[in-house]
Amino acid sequence: MARVMIVDDEPLIAMLAEGWLEDLGHQVVGPAHDLQSALRLTTEPMDAAILDVSLGADNSYQVARLLRERNIPVAFATGHAPEAVGDEFAGAMTLAKPFSFETFSSVLSAMISGRSA
């Protein structure tokens, strides 16, 4: 079982991701719906994180940087083109919204197996 942080400013998407994580037997850290809540969660124990790129007027890059310092894999969820993630996180996994359970599960599995390797 992995602990996965969910950050999304759209409550329905956060709830969907939370339910899927639980269905897959994982624990949810959060969810957080804004930058400040997400930043507070960055010190929690976790194995991976799924971050919405856009959090209202903010973005989740600061959260991603803090998690990267802790060697925690991150996937960005975005309704924009993958290039919207920017050069700093160009190698990060992305979940294009709307994403399916299969895609979600595949990205999560890749993050978790990469973490334990």
C-alpha cells in the first residue's frame, strides 16, 4: 500500500482520484484544493503525488519542487497540453484531463514502482 497525495482545485476530480486510490488499496494524503493546503501537506509521509498544474490563480510547481527535494515522484494532472508543465518538469509524468481509471492506475503504478527501485 502506498500513500499518495492528491492536489486538485476541482473537488469532483479530487474525489474521483481519492476513490480510485482507495479502490486500488492505497492511502490518500489530502486531498488539497489550493496551494497553501498542498504546501502544508508536503511534510507528510508519502510515496507519490498527483498534482493539478493549475490551482486557481496559482500553480503546483512549488509543491512539486518540495517533493522533488524529498525524492517523491510526482505526476501532473492537466487539462492543458503536456507542454504546459514547462521545461523544469518536462520529464514528469502527466495525466491529461479527463483521464480514465486505466491511465490513472498505470501512472500510479509507474510512480510507485520507480520509487521502490
